[in-house]
Amino acid sequence: MFTLVTVPTGVALARLQVLETNEPWLFATVAAVCTALTVLLLRTRSARTPLQALCRRFTP
């Protein structure tokens, strides 16, 4: 689960460092794209299975 959330963000931020940019709109765009990509990844079957297991474990 942690990997599905952090890998897209890490790759995008690393790319911004390589480009040496300081423009705020670009960081906002990257944040929005990373959020959208994370949501899409969490909607896959392989991500829903552990989510469901976590929900069952922590609900009474």
C-alpha cells in the first residue's frame, strides 16, 4: 500500500529536481497528477484486496 502511494510522487519529485525548476504551478500540477495516479492505482483489483483485508482487520 505504501509503495502504491509514494512511488508516483517520488518519481515526479525526482524529475522536478533533475529539471531544476522552482515554478509553483509545476509543483501543483505534479501534485494533482500524482493524486490522480494514486487514486487510479488504488482502484485496481490488486490494491483493493489488501484494502479490504485492512478494513476487515480494524472493524469490530
